[in-house]
Amino acid sequence: MLPRPSLPDADPPGAETLGLSGEEAIQFREQGFVIKRGLVSAGAFRPFLDLWWRQPPVTTANMTSADPDSWVSPGDRWPDENRWSLAKNWMGRGAWPTPEDERRGAAVGERVGRLPHKLTRDLSNDVWRWHGIGHDPGFVEVTSAHPSVLHMAEALLGGPVKRPRRNRGIYAIFPRDPAGSVSKLGPHMDQSMTEMIVITYLHDVEPGSGGYTFYPTSPQLLYPTSEQALNWVATNESKDVMDHIKTNVQPIEFTGKAGDVLFCHGWMVHSAGIHESDKIRMAVVQDFNKVRPRSHMRWTAAGKHGAERVSCDMGGVFTFPLDKDDDPADGDREVTNQWIMDSNEFVLSRHRPLDDMFAEWNLGRLSVRGQVVDEPAWWEKYGLPLLPTGSVPRGGGGTPAVRLDKIARYQGEGRWKVDSHANEWM
Ligand SMILES: [Fe+2]
């Protein structure tokens, strides 16, 4: 179904006031979202938008803020080299590999994970996800850790809220090539540990301009189909419900002004918006969680010597095949994680979905008391590189591959068990 825009006249009372009104709490409970208008003053974003225009790929692609023609599908002019904002720390020593490089710990061309400057050519629009700015402390201060945003996080999720140490950064969707195919939706859910998704606009977003598009009620429909309440574990029923949502639920395109903020349940089905305008859609995509006991980080080991890549399971175990040329006991193997996330560890509790999916949420029941905990970031708990170091500029950085034997112990029979340092700080 085609989306309808989230016009302010459809907001429940309270959209322009800090806090959660009774009507907003009911809307979140029934539909899984609330929009707060003007929650952050747009002037706070200015230095980061200025920095955006000075980033290497933007200048290389000859884009300028004064020339809207330069914004149209810049992918043709985007540089191939997207690695200049990364330290030489791949496997602790080398440059991040290109698709052609020989590697000790992985087959040639194996995935390296996200790069700070990579652009993708999505269904019809080019998209640049500037993940590197997402761990900039000054940027986090005016987005995810902005006092009004933390206030809303506690009003919705309830305390103790984990103070975000990073977000996914600025997602820019560019005007499409007028000669190319029309923009369409790609609904999905993120299948991460995120409990609440938050979207902040850095510019005004009009209807049809690539606004974050979401399927109200989808979390309510999906929640009972998961095997677990806090870690998403899909079942056959989840697939049927997903098909139902994609076919029968009318999505909403989040439209509004710079500084407007959308809060959604973490299992909200969503899509990049239909973008037929001549503007760049700039949004910050953020993940929120409560403080909880956690288990290990979610890691993926690269394929090598003809074997496939393998992810560790929720018990922290990698199982490598015994019938391939690849030696399963070989610990000199690249492992990567989803470093764009703030919460990268599974939740320790495996309990089943509750009768009331919001039983542990606040939804305005208790007044906000500032129950926000500045727990160590995952990269600090595990001593992993992420932040820019040395000559790496602001807006760069990222977690490189590390050796498998740095994060896990071999147990024989192709099994490696990942170490957990999740709760030592508590
Ligand atoms: Fe997504």
C-alpha cells in the first residue's frame, strides 16, 4: 500500500510538549510509535551538516550545498576508494582490504562490513550512510544523548535507559536520476537487539521526499510470533505475519521539520521512503535499549578455503564444518561485528514473549527521574578499536576484523566459544 504522510494535524495532543501525554501513550501501545515535534533545536545540527559537506566523497563527487543539480544520483561520481578514514588496523596491522586483496584470514572478496564513506545504489535512489559520525561524542550529544531525547526514552521504555554511546550516523537519500526507475518501498525489520528505534530529522522532510516509512501496528503483530521477547527469533508464523503486514497495513511516511523525532518499537517494519523530490533526505537513525544483563557480542567469521562464512549463535558458539579443506581449528580467521550498532550484545534473558508486550515498558506510568546509565560501550568492554585514532579524521573510524582466536576459544569438533565480558562493569 502507498504511504500516507505523518501530518501534524494527525498527531495526538502533546506532540509539541516534552513528555508523553495519555493519548500519546495509547497510540504507542496500540500502533507502536509517537512523533515529537521540534524536540531538538535544529541549530544544534549546523556544525555536523557543515562537516557533511566537507567529507571526502561529497567533495570528490563535486557536490555543493549551493547547487541542487549536483545532488542528483551522485553514485556515478562517488569515489571507489572509501577507506581513507580508517586506521591501518585490519586484523591488528594492515589496511582495510579492497575486494581484490589477498587475505590471510579470509577468502578474497569476503565482506569487510560497513565503511564510513560507502554509498549504495538502492532500489532507485543512491544512499550514503555516514556511519563514521555516529560515534562522534559531540554528535551523540545533540542527537541520541540530547536531554529531551533521553527524557522521552525514559518516558517510553522506562529506566534504567542505557545512554547511547553511538548511533548509526546520518543517512542521506539523494534525488534519483529522473531517467531511472521510480522509487519504491522495501519493507523489512532489522532483526537486531534494538528495543526502540529513534529517527531524528536534520532537514525538513516533505511528503514524497524519502521520509522514514513505517508500518504502524507491525510490532504488535510480530511480537507474539518471536520465540523470545528480547532477542528476535523468527518462526514460520513470523513470515506469514510479515507477508500480511506488507500487503494489508498502510505505511506512514514520517514527514516533518528539522528537529522532529520519531520513536518506534524496535520491531517496527520499515522502509526507506519513496523519494521523488529534488532534496537530500538527511536523518539520524538511532537504537535505544534498557540496561540489561547481556551475553556475548554477535560476531561473524569470514569464509576461507572454500568454506562459507559462519555467525555465532545465541549461545556464543561458532560451528565450522569438518568436511571442508578449511581447518576448523584455525584461529587466524577474520571476525567482524555490526559496529554501526550501539547494542551489539544479545540479551541474556531468553524468556518467551509476555502476554502484554509492554509489561516492562513505562509508557508514561512513572514520571521521568533521569534513570539513564552511562554504561561502558561495547568497544570499551571488549577493548576493540572503533574511534578515530592517529591521523584518522573526525567522522571516520570503525571496528576492523580481528582474529577469531582473540575473541573465542577452540573447543574441538569445529566449535569455537565466544568470550563474554558483558556484565563485568555492573
Ligand atoms: Fe532497516
